[in-house]
Amino acid sequence: MPARASTSLLSVRDVAVSFGGIVALEGVSFDLEPGLIVGLIGPNGAGKTTLFNCLSRLYTPSSGDILFDDSSILARPPHQIAELGIGRTFQNLALFRNLSVLDNINIGGHCRSRSDYLSDALHLPWTRRAETSLDLRSRRIVSYLGLDGVIERRVGELPFGTQKRVELARALASSPRLLLLDEPACGLNHEEVEALSAIIRQIRADLDVTILVVEHHMGLVMSISDRVIALNFGRKIAEGVPSLVQQDAQVISAYLGMQRT
Amino acid sequence: MLESVPEPAVPDVLAPSLIGRNGLMLALLAVALLLPFVVQNFLIFQLTLVLVYAIAIIGLNLLTGFNGQFSLGHSAFYALGAYVAAMLMDKVDFPYPATLPVAGIACFVFGFLFGLPALRLEGVYLALATFALAVATPQILKLSPLEYWTGGVQGIVINKPDAPFGLPLTQDQWLYFFTLFVTVIMTVLAHNLVASRTGRAMMAIRDNPTAARSMGINIALYKSLTFGVSALYTGIAGALGAIVVQFVAPDSFTFLLSITLLVGLVVGGVGWIPGAFFGGAFVLFVPNFAESISKGLSGAVYGVMIILLIFVLPTGASGLVRAALQRLRAHKIQ
């Protein structure tokens, strides 16, 4: 196949996933252009999180391909995905609960710093310098997301909304070019959702990052997304600007639980 | 863009507490240095063993407390370290200090190799696999084809080293200082490790492996290296133990030793390096104390003491010390 230059950052091509005969994703294709905020919607079990897990290489598709920067990520082991520039948050929080906020964010920066077992044990000057610059970077992110007051606190003892924000900070610490947010508004109160939509827009503006967001909170998705992709029963049923997807007959029937078309 | 965010101030609160901590460490070290001049020889020998146990417990803590991998097989690494040291001194007249790095490297390699297949085992399954290792070790050491090196059931007797350079120290005093020196180095290295990027990666794997992987942490690499390093610590402890006790035999390294180290780990505090010293002292002194209460039921008394301790201090000595430091700090601020 001749190489062709594409303008998309991420290209999902005909991806299918099945778990023991149950089809979770089937023939899903879409492209993400850099700089967009794209919403991924669909009823429970539509395959949104499955797709996210394919993008972060926690699952391997049974067929299809996923290209990031025009090269397939499927050849990469899961621990190299962060370094490529794909960062994520998790639906039900996956923080390192016993560690401090700062440690969590520093771990987010793991792929952007270097060290080895022996140099760390010997506390060599070069690892000390790397540690200082990582620490400084993390503290900037802490300030950026307004977490200064809790920086030394153990994550597990913070309120839910704050934990979600720590997870976002941790994802930013890997300097992602593609940021995957899995239900960032889930469990937040009205004010927190308002603040969240401002933060997501701010992050896109400040950090030159493309954002793919899975969300059930329609108000949030429709207000922040440039484009929306709708999934149902593992298939893509609609894609386009929010106002159009909102009026799509298949999307409406998927959400109202009407007959599958 | 983040570069334009003003540099956040590093909190000042840390500075005085750091000085306080270093001061405390120096004071403890001074006590440790003076101790062998004020107590009896047998107690010096026991204190040396506390240090030996502490090194082994630090090793177990790196694996279990910081990386979340269970092991009931650390008696095997301890035994390997002890036998490597004993055989080197017995068969090729190795000077005793030189046996420590050899024992450490041998155990690192063995632990790393054991850690590779263990990557596929989680939680209780890993505990069972390491349990098998612990049970097999004394039997392997007794095998007759190996008897020329291991001494079979009889084991190997080692000569007690004298203090070098004509230092006016008894053998027990000298061994105490030698062990203390090794212990300080091993403790500092462990402390550096857990406070570093590597240490954070180890703890991230413990707390949430899926998220750790998504943060770019190579789980297989860190887990198997941690297994190796943990075995290295325990192996060096084993080698020191052999030199201090002047004797190795298969039945000193049964599965019970693994449990002893585990008790020391829990009593000292899981995930807290200095806890190893409390744990080491506990497993050395408390069984004797239990025996002094009741000869016939010493095991039961020991058990009750462990249960009471866990009931009063669920997080081991670490909880107690942390609470005390916090109170001290609050008092200072007032």
C-alpha cells in the first residue's frame, strides 16, 4: 500500500473486539484531527470503554487497526503507549490510593523521565537532577489544576471530585497529544461539571492536545465537543457536529431504548 | 504553556523536619555505636542478629510492602546467601567480607530468574509458589550429591573472625560493628530506592497495576528486578547470619524462617523501611521472652503477643512512630 500522508492524529480502522463470542465492538472506524474535542456517546454497554481500552492497549482488537501519527499502535506493548503521547483517565478512578497527590502526578510523568534501579538506589546526581525537574513539572500541573492545597495529602482520603481532578492532572503529566477522558463528569455535582467543562476547554487551548471524551452527561458533551461519535451495540451509528447527532433518529432510538434498527 | 505558570513555592515546612529527622538518625546511630561497650557479649551477639534480620526484612519489605508481591519463600534466599558465604570460606578460603557481594549477586540472579515465571502469579498463588521454594530448600541442601560442598545434614562450621588491624575489640563487638556498617549501607540504599522514580513505579504497581501500565511503567521489568533485589537483601543477610552464627545447617532455614521474616515485616510496619529494626528486635527477643513466661506453651504465648500487638497497633511500629512524631511536631508548633 502506498504511503499516504494523513492529517489525522488518530485513525481507528474497522476495529472489532469480542469476548468469548460476545461482540463488544464491530467495524468501528473514525479519524480524529488534531486539536479537536470529540465526544464519544452511547448507552451502557455500547462499547465506549472497550474502545478506550483498545486505544490504551489494555485490550487487543481481534481485527482492524489503530494508527496514531500514521503508525500502528498494535505492535507496541501497553507500557509504551503513554510515551507515544496517549494519556487517559479511568471511568471509576484508578489512582494510586496510598500515595500523595504529588507522587501520583509524578508517576504520571514516569514516561517523560529516565532513571534506573541502580542509579536510583545510589541516588546519583543525574537522577537527582531528573527528579527535581520532574517534581517542578508536576508542581506546575498541580497549580494549573488548582490542587495546591492538597499536594501532600494521600489521594485515598480526598473527596471524590478532587480525586477525579488528580487523575486528570496525572494524565496531563505524561504530556499527551491525545487525551482520553472516560466519564470525567461521572459522580460530580452541578458546579463541578460546570468547572470541568471550562477546564477541558482550557486544556485544549493551553496544551495543544486532542481530546476524546466518553460521557453520559449530555449537557457537557454537547457543549464542549466539536464533533460527536455515537456507538450502540458495538457499532458506530452516527458521527457529526453535536446538533446533528442529537437529532439523529438512530441515536434517539438507542437512548430511548426503542427497537434496534 | 505550562512553563508560563509561575513556579510554585516548595513548602518550607519540610526543611526543619528534615533537619530533625537527620538529627534523630545521628542520635540513633551514636547509640548503636556505643551499645556494644555497655552490654554483655551475648546481648551484643543478639543485637547483631537483630541487624541481620532487619536487612532480610527490608528485602521482604521492598517486595511485599512496596511492590505488593507476596513471598513465603524468603528463607530460601536467606539459605542461599548463607551457604554461598559458608562454602566460599570453607572451600576456597574467601575472606569473610568478600563473601557478601558474591552471596548478594547469586541471590539477585536466582531471585530475578524466579521472579520471571512468578510474573504470571498473583497474590495467594505467588505465595504458594514461594512456599514450595521454602519447603524444598532444606531438602536440597541435604542431598548427598551436594554433600561435598554443603556438608549435608551436618552443615558447615565457620571460624569466627577476629577484629582486624589489632583493634581492641572482642570478636562479638567487631562482628557487631561490621554488621552495623553493612546494615547502614543497605538501609540507606533501600531508603533512596523507595523515594525515587523507581520506588514510585514499584508502589504504583502495588496500588493499581492497570493504571501503572497506562502510565508507561514496564510492570514485568520492575516486578522481576524487585524480586531480584529483594532476594539480594535477604541473601546478604543470610551471609552475615552465617558469619555471625559461625554455622550453617539445612534445618536452620526451614519455612519457619520465612514466617519469622513475615512477622517481623508486619510488626515493624509494611511499607516502612525503619520498621525492619523493630521487626527484627521483635522476632529475636519476644520468642525468648515468651519462653520465659511459659516453657511448655511458649508458642501460644508468642501467638497471643502477636495478636495483641496487631490489635493495638494494626499498622505495626510504623503507626506508633508516625503518631508520636506527629504529636511532637504539633507540640513544637504550639
